[in-house]
Amino acid sequence: MPREVEVTHDPRACDGALRDAFALLGKRWNGVLLGSLMHGPAGFAELRTATGGISDSVLSGRLVELAEAGVIERTVEAGPPVSVSYRLTSSGEALMPILQGLTQWAADNLCTRGIDPATGQC
């Protein structure tokens, strides 16, 4: 059950927890990567394809950052060949209703031409 947060600062000032959340989720690709992992574990190449346009170095950095934040987990399975996959942690799974709500909001408010059923894109 979510804990209640007592506001002890100017109510117009951004809450520190919200600022921290956007510091992580507001970085380009982080939300998209989490949304991609919503459907189950994926490897590096799968995530590169799912994001469409991210460079290998940026993808690698974002995955490290998300793992350090505790929202994804990196699993290495000894081979041959060696296999690396990424999955949501329970903390990452807790974000999914929020990301699904954000997706719906974007579809309702940002997609002026509607969503293409074939691609799921605006």
C-alpha cells in the first residue's frame, strides 16, 4: 500500500520525490526501455530494435543507469554462447500502471492523427 507523503514545503515547489522520478524517467529512452520490458525480458539487440534509433553506447548507458536505480535487472547466462537479458524488478513493475496511464494520456492528447494499429505509433 502506498505511503502517504506529508507535504512540509511550499506546495508550489516541486516535491523532491517527483523531481527524482523525472530525473530518471525524463531521460531520453528510459521510459521507452521500461515500456519495452513490460512485455517480458529482452536482450540488448531486442531492446535496440524496440526503441528504434538508440545508439549502442547510449543504450548500454541507459541500461546501466536503470539497473543502478533498481528498476531493471541484468542477467547473464553462461553459454556458449553467453546470453545477457534484462527484466523489470518489482520496483520496475510498480511503474507499469503509471507508464500505461501515460501512454493512454499521450494517445488521447498528443496523437492528433490517432494511433496506427500496425505499429502502435502516433
